[in-house]
Amino acid sequence: TVFINLVPDHVIFHRMYPIAVDRTVVECDWLYTGDVVGSDRDTSRSVELFHRVNVQDFEACERTQPAMSSRAYRGGGVLVPAEHH
């Protein structure tokens, strides 16, 4: 599974690799435009912001996991196929 965040001067790829029914490895790459890479611009704020958001999202997902075996999820639970900001 891949999530892509498009930001004016960079793209963030989130790749998710399921390794068990209750475990997933997530890898994130920040890809900046050439003018950003060629400058001495500090990109750490952007990376830190998305890292904080990711940690919050991961925690929310982890809290839902214990209930995934309940009857409420037999039909597939809740799926949001697309989200636009």
C-alpha cells in the first residue's frame, strides 16, 4: 500500500508492508525538488511535522487493532477510500 502526500516543494511516499495480520512496517521517503536540495534550506521542520503527524496516526491505528476481531468489523469495518485536503 502506498500513500502519497504532494507538497509544493516535495513529495512524501509512505509505503506499508504487512508482515502479519496485526503488524505492518511503514517506510517514508521525503523527495525534494532540485532547487530545495541545491540550496542550504533547512528541511528538518517539514520532516519533523510529518513525523509527528505519522506518530499520531500510527497510535490511532494501533488503538483500533484490539477491536478488529469484534463482530462490528466482520463486514470490513469503515473504509475511507479517498481523502482530500
